[in-house]
Amino acid sequence: QVQLVESGGGLVLSGGSLRLSCAASGSAFSSYAMGWFRRVPTKEREFVAAITSNGGSTYYGNSVKGRFTISRDNTANMVYLQMNNLKPDDTAVYYCAADPVGPLTGWDQVYEYWGPGTQVTVSS
């Protein structure tokens, strides 16, 4: 298994940028697909982005396409989410998640390991 801890959340003005990091511990990190999800109290958990184990393919939720970029550094056991042109609707708790067995997907059920989340607040 892996332990995941997100960082980099905070308060940003609308139109600004923020980069989230997910630090993973565990020897199997480089074999896991990784994803970012977000949640606000009034909504179901929403898929944001995913990346294959080797970083070769990425997949984004429709609401963040063209604005967010997921990346990873397997040597450092890190996953990143670069968020540009942030909007108030991006305000949420953002979670890093690991999928040890499945193909690249935005279906949260297949992700086995989750970090505790980091708050992102976008002010208008």
C-alpha cells in the first residue's frame, strides 16, 4: 500500500494559480495510476485528473480541461496538480488517490488509497 499526503492548498484569487503536491510513501508507487478528486459539501466527489503509472497518459474532468495539469515524478514519489485560471467553483477539498490495479479512470471506486485532502479556496 501507499500513504498519501497532499499539500499546497490555500487561498487564491479568481484567475490565479496554485500547485498541489501529493507525497507518496511505499515501494509500489511507481506501479499505481494516480488521480485527483475534489469535494464540496453540496456535491458528490468529483473527478479532476488522473495519470498512468508511467506518466504517459492523462485524463481530465470536463470542468478542468485546459486549466489543470497532472504530472508525476516517480523517482521522488510525487504527484502534482498544477491549477491555472482558478475559479470560485474550483473551491473544494482536493484529494490525491492511488489505483493499484485498474486502468486510467475517473471512477472513484477503483482508487484504493486516499490522502486526507487539502483545502483550496478561490475568492472572487
